[in-house]
Amino acid sequence: MAQVLRGVRVIRVCNPPLNTLSPVVAQALERDVKQANSDPTVKAVVICGANGKFSAGADIRNFANIGQSKFPSLESVVSLIEKSDKPMVAAIEDLAFGGGLEVALGCHYRIANMKARVGLPEVAIGLLPGAGGTQRLPRLIGVPAALDIITTGRHVPATEALKLGILDEVVEENPIEAAINLAQRVTGQPLGPRRLCLKEIPKLPNMEAFLDEARLKVKKRANGQLSPQMCFEAVRASVCMPFAEGIQKEQQLFMYLLSSGQSKALQYAFFGQRAMEKWVLPNGASWESAAPQPVKKAAVIGLGTMGRGIVASLLKAKIPVVALEQDKKQLEVGKAAVMALLEREALKMQQSGQKPNKPIVPQFTLDFGALKDVDLVIEAVFEEITLKKEIFQKLSVICKPEALLGTNTSYLDIDEIASVTGRPHKVIGIHFFSPAHIMKLVEIIYGQQTSPSAIATAMSLTKVMGKIGVVVGNCSGFVGNRMLTRYYDQAYFLMEDGSTPEEVDKVLQEFGFKMGPLRVGDLAGLDVGWRIRKGKGQTGDTLPPGTPPRHRDGQRYSPIPDILCEMGRYGEKTGKGWYLYDKPGGKIAQPDPWLHGFLSDFRRTHNITARTVSQDEILERCLYSLANEGFRILSDGIASCPEAIDTIYINGYGWPRHMGGPMFYASQVGLPRVLAKLQEYAEANPDIPSLQPSSFLQKLVALGSPPLKEWASHVRSQNSKL
């Protein structure tokens, strides 16, 4: 789409909603640039996007056809723009990501509006910029800044992009008009110095030493992910090779990543996460038919760690908040913590060149009466069902009839909480993850009577807060924590059998987790799980006398974490847990000789013969039991599809994104292998029923292991026959 204004051809990239550069769009851009170059009445060209957006880059869905297409490659189009004898100006509105920024880098000048963001985020989907971005950006802004942007994939605000030299100008008004004016001013000026393909890489006095150090940093941060490391290699090629050879190297590395399993996993995770907005319930209610209620004012009850983070998240979304505590001292402590949190967030925004929002100060109160006009309440008190029911009884009386009543419980029964209200259709689980102002995941849990409108409202709220909502059914622990119990059980049993915390954690870190389960336990606080187990009657005063120490309800149970908590070993906060720390609250974990001795004594006491546990057994028992519970959750209808489980595990539980999630991982390992290994471990451990393969996993194997995208339809066909 092109028009001529004052001798300047304006070419608009048009492919709503984000003007992605599909092969057809790239071909149209090539045609328009060629026409502008051959038209003597055109003195300069402005490239912009339609509908107030520049371009979000290439269309991921077309990557599979790269190299087989009759359409021009995007790099060849960028090169055509760059070699043009007429000034080419990019007018960037709102965003220029991936191929969009690469097109802009091919232009001789770049102007953006103040709220624009730019970046090369391909690394997040397991790829690298494949249209010259790794060769042009280092020539424009230098290797250190380019490496940071390309290997992290971060979005760069316009003000920072201007300082770095990515942009030549930032304007408050429409950048298209400013770009036309600039194009007219520069007409006739030499373009050689503006062509990045001809530009030398800005020199560093110690380039080789810098690159060696940078490679190690990128590798460490990548944690097994290939794409950041290949991004580094492509940028390194810009230093070591002439431009044309660097472009070839970029293409080789791009194709290598495209064919890797990690790229497949990361793209699966990307599309899976996007699909969560389109929720559907087993009864047919869905995102299409349910209308959300507006949330103009919210309340949070409980100002512990979780409550404070929820308050900050709501304020960040510009939603006024009433923050309620039931104890005056706790209210003061919570208030100080919330205000400190908001100050830190504002400081972070300033440091990254963003303008901090005008702060909305919460209304802090001890009075439940202050909640009478809120649209939404999120209760975030201790995980005690009696306390929660007491609060919901009060809310049912005080809050206006249309108000949504949310609980931040991580495992308690939503229906039991709803039963004490006069409005069970308005009660919903809104499970944030700690720290709530940072973690993106929110499990949205519907009860038997929760209305579709309540679900739509909660999902709309998560989107406004910039979080990822996943709709799940009601059961103990929902999806994430129900599966996590199986994962931790295996870690405990493996230590009883002869392993150590260091051995278990090492295997899972090498798989790609930032921390293993025992180190995570110490970080979160071992007392958290202890309180939950006491609440379930698995340990503590309510445990019937004579209960076997290593069995509950006929199933194997490890009392080791309970014993550690009884000794005051809660993890980091007390300076000792599964590991020993330099001080209470310390972060440096060391193996604890005392704990190794304790494990040996425990085995002797319970007549367990210690054995050498292989790394394969640690990995398989921990991860296959996690996936096995996932198959049960699918079969029970608690999660609607495997993508929901994987989105939860990637965004809430530290599962390495480049491994796709536990269900994707099981599909890649091969369901017959997962089934066979579970059968083997179940046979060796008959008192661990969770190792018994799920009937749904067995069914999928019997069906010939259909692809993951078909699993949900097999659940539906299974349930329709029941």
C-alpha cells in the first residue's frame, strides 16, 4: 500500500493486527520499494505500518517453509531497501520487533513515537534474527549493546533506543509526518555513511577478551538453551567476518536452530500460552460467550508476602485498592512493605528509561465496611480453611451483590469456601504465585457453581495486570501444586533410598531448572509445606497414634521434611534446611554434613539399605511422575488440554521453557518409553501408587501415541463414553 506525499513515497506495511511480515507482505514491500526506486517523481521513501503499528516481525507460522518458498527472503528485501539510491526512512509507531526492526535497520534513518518499543525477540522462540539483525545492529550501536538486546530479546523503550543510536529521532506526535519532513531534508545527501552494511564495527580496545567473557556469561544465563548461544555466535561473526560472510553465517545458524527440538518446544510454548485466553469449560461455556464485569475498584485481604504483591500488581494496572488487615500491627508492617515495594518498582522504571506512573496509594484499613463498594475482593490470608470460610461469610454480607469474591488459596477446596456465602456463582480461585508482583502466572479456579462471567472477569483482570491466566478445575492443589506433590515425593523417596539433596538437585539443574527441588524448598521455606501437611492431618498433633512413620493411608510417605521442620530447619530463613547457609537469610548454600549423617541414621532406624541411585533414575522418577499426574489431571477434566499444564509449569514452577513443559517433554521422549519406565519403577516400589501409569497414558499408547494436539479430543471421547 503506497502513496506519494510532497515527493515522498509512503509505503505502508499492512497485515492486521500487528503487520506481521508474511511472505506475501514481504513480496509486496519488495514490489513497492522497486517501484519507488524506478519512479523519477519520487525523491525519498518513508516505510511505516498501517493501523498505528510498524511491524511485530515475521510470521512464526511460515518458518517451516523457509528456503522452499517462491517468495523473496526478508533479508533480500532489507538489503534492497539499504542499497536504494533514495533516502529510506522508517517511521516506527508503537512497536518494531524482530523482522520489523530488521526492516527499519535496512532504512537509512529511523524515527519513532515516544511510546514505541523496539527489539529482536527471536531468541525467546528458539531462533535468532534471520534478516541481517545480528550483523547490522552491532555496526550501528556497538557489540556490547547489540549482544545484550539480541541474546535477551528484551523490548527497548524509544527513549533508550534513541540514546543507544538505534533511533535518530523520537517525536511526541505522529512519526509519519516527522519522517516525511526528514526525508525531504536529507534528499540529495550521500547515503553511503547511512548504509549499515558498509559500516565498520565500533572498535573496543579489548574486543577478544570482551567476547570471551561475554560468551561465558551468555552460556551461563542460557542454562542449556541453544538460541542465546547461537545469537552470540552470529554477533561474533559480525566482528570476525566481512558483512556478506556474516549474513551467510547468520543464515546457517538460523537454519540450525530452526531444525532443533528446542525451537519446536519454544514455539509450542509461545502458541500454547496465547491459547489460554480462549478457555472452554467441560459444559461448553467459553471465552466467546461469557462477558467480563468491569473492575474499577478492588480489595485485598491479608498483607503478608503474597497480599503485598497482589496489591502492587493491581496498582500497577491502575486499579484503586482497599488493603485490609485484621491486626493493627500487621497493617502497619504491611503498609510499610507495600509502599517500599511501590518505590522499588518506580525506581526500576526510571532506571530503564520509562516514565513512572503517577502512584495510586492504596486505602489501608482494619474495617471490613470499607469493602462495601468494591467490584472484586482477593483474599490472601493463611491457608486455613476455617479462617477463609469466616472471611467469606463476612464478605457475603458486606460486599455488593455483583462483587466477585476471589481466594488466593493454593490448594483448598473452592466449593467448600463458596458454600458459606449466599453467592457461590461469584466465588472463584485466583491463585497468584510468589512474589506476586513479579511472577506472571495466575491459576483461575472455577467451582461447581462459579459463573462463566466470573471466570471471564478474573481472566480479563489477569490480562490487565500483564499476567498469564490459566483456567483450571477444582481439586486439591488444582494443577500446579497437585503435580508438584508427586515431584517432591520422588525427591524425598530417592533420598531415603540413598541419594543426597545435592545429587537430586544437580540432575534437575542439568536438565534446565534454575534450581533443583530441595534448593527451591529451602528458598520458599520448608514450613510452608509442613503447614499444608499438618492441615491435611498427615503430620502433627492430629495424626492418629500408632500411624506408621513412613506410611499414610497405606501409601509410602516420607516424614523427613516434617522432622527437619520440627528441628527448626526451615531453609534459608533459619540458615539451615536441606542445605547449610552462611547465616539465617543467607543465599549461599553448602552441603550439610549433619544432614548427610541424619539421612544415614534415618535409613538405619527404618532398616533401609542405602543404594547408589543413578542420574537417570532421579530424572525419570521426578519428571515422569510429574507428567503421569498431568495425564490424570487431563483425564479428570481439571485441565482442558496439555498446553494448559505446560503453560502453568513454565510460568509458575521454573520448568525450562526450551524443554516445552512436562507434557510436551513426555511427548518428545515418547509415550511408550514413559509408560515402560513408570511400569518398571511402580513394580520396584509397590507402595508408591503415584508411579502406577495413568489409565489415560496407557490409552494414548494403545492408540499409537497420537500427537499432543490430539490428546484433549481423546479425553473428551473417553469421558463421553463414561
